[in-house]
Amino acid sequence: MKAFFLSPILLASTIFAQTPQAAPVSSMRFEDATEKSGIAFTHSFGAQKLGSLLESTGSGCVWFDFNNDGFPDLYVASGGNELPDGSPELADRLYINDGHGHFNKSTALPSIRKNKSAIAVSDVDHDGFPDVFVGGAPESDHFGKPYASYLLMNNRHGSFTVNEVPQLRTSGVLHSAAFADLNNDGWPDLVVAGEWMPIRIFINQHGKLVGQSTGDMAKQSGWWQRIVLVDVNGDGLTDIIAGNYGLNSKLMPTPNNPVKLFLTDLDKNGTIDPLLTISSKGRDYTFLGKGDIEKQVPVLKKEFLYYHDFAGKTVQELFGNSLHSVKPLIATSFSSGIFYNKGKGNFEFSAFPRNMQVSTLFAFATFSEGEKGLLAAGNFWGVVPYEGRYDADYGDVLLINKNGNNRYIPAVSSGLFLRGEVRDIKALHTAKGVIYAVAFNNDAIHFFRQQLEPHHRGS
Ligand SMILES: [Ca+2]
Ligand SMILES: [Ca+2]
Ligand SMILES: [Ca+2]
Ligand SMILES: [Ca+2]
């Protein structure tokens, strides 16, 4: 079976919708500084396009000083392909920096021969040595089956001890993981997000990660692609910026009418036939029409000779015998936004404005010089399993106001004008201010400089 989730890493596109015209540069908040940067770099790794080269979250690789010798080492997580668990290629690699520009592959890394989709690093047990969270991914042939994620505890002697993260067996598709101290007790907590799952929080209790109930957040099962942990509103509590699938979709899940994916063998030939449903008044109907489902499962042609045998029927009425023992994957919200940390484990969701919901959001950065705000970008133009290509997002700037009156600045007037599939944004601090590095799928990294003109201050 083909992987039934968004796999941005391996996809590329050269299609652009009609391109809006930018306003004159002088009035812009951001200036494209790519040509002045002196860096020519394309976001790829051999034949594979990496989802997250710049960021310490997402699959791909991450730099951290494994052995505390002052030189950053490189951890490369494996996954995002069609290899079955157990394949030697799925073992991760750790390259130790010798401080002279040379890297030696470590033999100390435990060999977890499983697909992985997310990675995050933090000193979980406060011993001064960084530990690694490695998020699992479903095997393409076993999609929908629960799988494990791991915490690699750095034992200071050049190796790791592997622990499964308790309470994190999931059937969803984990895409993003990050550490931050959510409850201000000095211990880094873990947040993970993915498709067919809500955002999950694991509070660090003196070196042990313990799943936390998250109230309303648990009801927002989404197709989450990226989380970024930062104090957006400056109240001293770390918030969760969360990129979801977006709302420009025929799939419009709500808690009462979720989108579901039944993984069942409709024609009893031994392979799973994923059945995507939308709900109306609590009843589940196939998302694809009769013809498309018959293409997927030809034997059904004999069962439904006439359209009226199919139309208006729930999937339980159509396929009842095959479904009654199947627990579907569920999504209840595709809205991107910010979960504001209200303290004591409470989070309050603030959805992004409509303009920021036209596409899937993968990348975020914040700024707070003169004004407080957020950069966001995304796009997913590959083969979405269920729908056509999304409308384009050209880069979003959201000015955050303490009273909740956020102001949206479109790319045509902000200068943050991004054409393509953005996968990451990273703020780089320089003597002349902040530069934002923007990583595209299958394209060169672009750089944008924030322009702090007097007329922008306090606006
Ligand atoms: Ca090192
Ligand atoms: Ca540690
Ligand atoms: Ca904490
Ligand atoms: Ca906050």
C-alpha cells in the first residue's frame, strides 16, 4: 500500500499559480537578501530532499554536541521511505566532529532499525549531556498499526541507552517534535504532533517524560505538520505554534463530523484498502465516489451495479461487515494556529486568520524587534492522497497584539515573498540584525533581512 500521509520530503513541484505583484521595496518589513548573503545552498542530501535541515525538529538531521567537547556533532535519522522495519539502512548515524573539520561515524549509537519521522534534542535528565528523542513512523505496509518512539539517554561514556517513551504508542503519523520547558520548573518537556492525532505533551518529571492530559487540545486531532515552541505573547509561558493541513479543503472535519480513515480489507485479498470518509450529522460517507472506489477495489463493481445502490449510503451500510471491527483514524480539525499557554497545563487555541489557512503550514519564526510577530509559510504541492494541489501561500506575517487583535500582512506588502514549498524558517542573529533563512523543498535556501524602519516601530 502506498503511504497514506503527506510526505513532503520526497516531493517536488515547479508549478506556480498566478503570482501577485509585490509593492515597492522601500515600504517593506522584509528584504530579500539572498544575493547579498554569499551563500548558495540547495536544500538536499544526495537524492533525498530533507524536510528539516536547519531546525532541531522534524526528520532529517540535527547538530548537537554529543560528547560535550565543544564541537557540534551530527545525528542523521533514517526514515521517510518504503523500507520495512528491520532494514539495516534504517539505523541512524552519528558523526563525531574531531574539531579539525573531520567527522568520524560513531559505533556507539544503538541500532534502531525502524522508520523515523521526527527528532528533537535536549538534556532531559540534567546531567550536562544532550539526550535525543527519536519519533517513530509507520511502516508503509503496516499503516495504521501503533508504533513506538524512543528516548536515547546519553550515558556520558560515548553511548546511549534506549528507552521507549511510555504513553506514546500512536497510530497517527508523527511529524514534529520539540523540547521546551512548558511549566517553568527548569526541566525540558516534550511536545509531539502529527497526522491523525492531537498534539501531545509529555511533562519532564526529573528526567522522566510523562504524558499529560491536555483538555481541549486533545479534541483537536489534526494533520499537524510542524510545531514550534516559543513564548509568542511574551508572558513568560512558552506557547505552541502549530501548522496544520489548513481549511482550503473539501475535507472539513469538526469534532462532531470528523474525517476518518478506515483501514480494512474490503475485498478480502489480504491487502488493506484505506477508506476515507467524511461525516454529516454523525454519519460517515465515502469521500471518493463510486467510480474511484471501484478502481481501488474492482470486486465492488459486482456489488454495486447501479449508482443508486451506492448514493446516500453510509460506509457502514455499504461495507458493514468489513468495518465493524475496525477502529478508524480520526481527524477533527485542520485549522492552524497558536496554543497559548495559560499555565497549570491549560492551553487556549487561537486560530490563524483565514489568509493563513489557505495552505498547509510547515515553517514558523517569530520576531519581536519594534513589534511582535510571526512569520509563517508552507505549501504542499505534491500528490496529496485525497485531493488536488492546494492554493498557494506566499509567506505570511502576523503582527501579534496583546489584546488578541492580530494583524495579517500579506506577502505583497511585507516583502516576505516566498514562491515554492517552504519547509523551514530559521532566524539567524547577526551584528546587523536578524536574518531569516528560508528552506524550500527542492530549491535554494533564501535569506530575508528584517528592515526596522522608524515608521514600522510601534505600528
Ligand atoms: Ca562533540
Ligand atoms: Ca542528559
Ligand atoms: Ca518542565
Ligand atoms: Ca506565552
